[in-house]
Amino acid sequence: MSYSVDINCDMGESFGTYVMGRDEEILDYVTSANIACGFHAGDPSTMRKTVKLALEKNVGLGVHPGLQDLAGFGRRTMNISPKEAYELVVYQIGALNAFVQAEGSQLQHVKPHGALFNMAAKDAGLSEAVAEAVYDVNPGLILFGLSGSELVKAGRAAGLKTANEVFSDRTYQNDGSLTSRQDSNALITDAEKAIQQVVRMVRESKVTSVQGEDISIRADTICIHGDGVHALEFAQNISSTLKEAGIEINKIGNIL
């Protein structure tokens, strides 16, 4: 049996003319980039530079729309309506798409950021609004959502291609949700453990929850975070380990 998976990374989450962190180097090991659009992070200069870098590396371009919360990096839950969710997603797709079109290219996907991602994973009304926003702007875009979540269901119902996303460095609950970042066991800091979790999710469609239960999970795309101290090394290791396990790494647009 053959296995294929996309590796995505959140990028452009800095400010100014130069992209901070290890974005340029990490782009050598991922196939899709989720680019911040100015609401939770990023600005026009950073958006443009990140788009250019991703195109140079032949990495799929994605919109990373977040809540309008720079101080909280888009990770604080906000009480927004489906109408507001629709509008902020449309706005941010439009902003990044302008830079992508200016470079003569096309967007591949949309992946909500932080709290918006987690809220839409469980809230059917918000997930439907996000999916509707993506479809209304461009029905050819792929919608990323937490594996098995309301967002993935809403995307399919709206007529979009959807990608079930799994996380290399996050722990899971029995219901398939991510452990809250407020909990001490939310993050997997052992790189080897994180990589083995990913390999199992791709090959066996299983992950062990923090409660010790094996739960079913579908892995179309793997999220790695590019802002950690050892982010580049982790990206290198996960890429090489997946290949050694016989798993092909490819753009999500070439998999679905």
C-alpha cells in the first residue's frame, strides 16, 4: 500500500521587510505554506516576501486567516458571529490573493489560524460560514481543517475539497480534538515521539489520546510549527523519517 501526505507550516507570522525566524530554510522541507494575512500576524511586506519565497521553493500557497487579535496572536477565543467569520475570511483571502496574483501564481488552500481554527472545528455555524466564504471567493481552493472536525464536514457539504489536518507536536483528546494549549501536556516536546506519532497517523490512521485510548484519524496534511527553537531540525527530521517509512511527501493539490 502506498502512502502520500502533505506537510504544511504556518509562515509570514512576523513584521517588516524581512521574514523573521527560519521560514526560508523550512520551506525546503514542506509542501504547503499557510501565510498570515495581517489579522493575527504579518503585514504587506511580510506577505509579499513570503509568497515570493514559497514560489521559489515550489511550495503550495495558502491563506492563513485568523481573528483580528495581534496582541493575542489570534489564539484567544473571541465571541464572533458566523457573519463576522465569513467576512474576515473573505477579507484575508482577498488580501493574500492580490500578492499571489501579482506574482503570476494561484492560491492552493485556506487554513484558519489558532482560535478560529479550533472554534470552527467544533461550532457548526462558524464552520459553515468559513466554508461558505472560501467557496464564494474561489470554489477551487482546498479547505484545511482538524481531522474529522466540523470544519472538514462543512467544507465537503459546501462543495470544497477538504484536507484532514493532523499535528506533529500536539496531543489529542478522546474526541479527536487537540488538547488545550493551557494544559501542561498540550505540546509534545520530544522530537522523536512527535515524529513517530506522525508516522503512525499516516500509516495506521491512529493516534493515542492523552487518556491512553487509540482513536481513528485521517492524515492528509501534517502541520509543523516553524517558530520553535529547533524548528528547522524538526522539519528536516520529519521529512527524512517519512521518506524512510515509505511515505511520499507531496503538495496537497497533487494528493486530493
